[in-house]
Amino acid sequence: MSRILVVEDESHLAEGLRFNFEAEGHEVEVAESGEVALERLSAAPFDAVILDVMLPGIDGFEVARRLRASGNFVPTLMLTARGQPSDVLRGLEAGADDYLPKPFDLAILLARVGGLLRRQGWMSGAPRREFLVNGRLIDFDNLELHTQERKVPLTRMEADLLRYLIGREGRVVSRKSILEEVWGVSEDTDTRAIDNFVVRLRRYIEDDPAQPRHLLTVRGVGYKFLQDPEDR
């Protein structure tokens, strides 16, 4: 049985979700605001969070951001009444693992959350998948990057982008392919968001982010990852 937190201020929707997830054997709690959600999440562990964007007080974007900043990487599906790519990307950048525009099909929501729970189970039972680049150890399963001095938490979005680039070492990867294949966002989204993510990743893995040797920009196209031979 999994513990799910539903963060939704529309009581009829929240109770409907509670009923359906409890019917599938899960334990469900409801938080009607962002403040209450953060209190619940700091007080007890959950296996998944369904997080509405439009909340009184602290909105869903800020809840996700604070959650990840605190080191809590519980799988989170964000509900947004605005299905615009910019809103979707904003939610993913804040730390959400998945998103679903309102109004949504209940069966799809149940399947999406089920997928997040299964992924969490696979990660906890599988061998750790790690990658060494420039003396930094990237732990993809635990969403962490380790240096000799410190441990850096990664968001799911950062880890997915880094894994995608590493898996295509030496090949030029377009911004369009990153949007569609990594984040599932249509290509008309502002690609500057990708550039911002790459800047952050360079701070993590490059000795001099202003003169990168591993995450290279291919002008007018996208990016390319290169690995040092000694890291192989």
C-alpha cells in the first residue's frame, strides 16, 4: 500500500481522487493549501504527491520548488488548468516529475500516478546506476551528484537531461529533441529554458563553467556531451 498526498483546494475533486485511490488500496491524505501540504510532507513520508497549481496562498509551483530545495524528491504529478507548454515547463523546472492538464481523464491520472509509484519501486530495488564525469559521481537513482567536497541534489528534470546527453556522447542533440524526448513538451516552447538548465549542469560538472569541456554548445543547433578518456 502506498501513501498519497492530494494537494487540491476544490473539495469535490479532492474527495473524488481520495475515493478512487483508496479503492485501489492506497492510503490518501488531502491538503487544501500549499502551506498545509508542506507541513504534511515535512511531518511524514509519502510515496507520491498529486499537486494542483492553482492553490490559495503558496501555489503548486512554489510548493514543488520548496519541496525539492529541502531535499525531498517524492514523485510528484502536477495538475494545471493551463496546458500551455510554458506552464508545463515551469512545473517541471520547479521539480515535478509529471504533469496533467485539467480537465483530465481519471483513468489517465490513475495510470500516471501508478507509473510514478512503479518507477519508485524499481529504483529502490535495483542496483544503483552511476556515472563518473570529470571526477564527479552522478547517482541517477538517488538524484545526487557527488564531489570530493559535497553532495549536490539533482531535480528529476536535471537528471533526465544529463542522462539523455550522456547517453548520446559525441553526438549533437537538438533543443527540439530535448523538449520532445526528455520532457514531453511541444517544440513551440521557449527553448531558453533548456539553456538555463545547461548552465546549471555546467556548474555541477565543469571545472570552469564559462569554458566548458563536457557540455558543449553547438551554435544554432543544440548541445553535445564529451567525456574525458580517464573517466571511462
